[in-house]
Amino acid sequence: LEGHRSLVQSVALSRDGQRLASGSYDNTIKIWDSTSGQCLETLEGTPQWPSEYVLGSGR
């Protein structure tokens, strides 16, 4: 997984294993497809150094 401009601080995997979220010191959280490694979404302007988050099922 490449795309953050700084070190990744934390990673979370969705319960179904389909999505991965990575939080970085660049104040972004990226949502990834865990199979393809493709970045699906970038959340910018997140609190400095996001360290805890939860991935919902999307339902």
C-alpha cells in the first residue's frame, strides 16, 4: 500500500476483511480494498495522528 506522504501510524481491517484503513502522520486516513490494494478513498484534515477508528459494514 503506497500513498501516504508520511509514516503510517495505525491500521484497521474491516470485520469482513474486504477493507483496510490506514492512518498516517500526514493527517489522512486512507480506505483500501484489501484484495487489490487500491486506495478507495482519502479522508483529509483528520485529527493529528489518528490512532483509533472503526470500519463499519457499509450497510
